[in-house]
Amino acid sequence: MTYGPEAQIEELRAELRNADPAERAEISAELEQVRTELASMIAVADDAHAGEPPQ
């Protein structure tokens, strides 16, 4: 099953709240990676719509 990056971010944030110190760095890095991927997806979508006339 796949789910969107927003859901993955929320799941990682929940894990981060309950993580022990040894896991925090790993979860934080994964969270930052997913946030970067989401920002890239948004930028691509914005670029795709930039050339379209307003409706």
C-alpha cells in the first residue's frame, strides 16, 4: 500500500515525538528527506500550472 507524502510526514512526526534519543537523528533525517521530496513535487506542479491561462 502506498500513501502520500503528507501522511508519511505525519507518521514520522508521531514517531519522532515518541522516539528515544538514539532513534531521533535517524527519524529526523528521514522526515527532512520526505519534506524535501514533497517540496519538489509541489514545485513541479506549480511549474506545470504556471503556463496555463487562468480560468
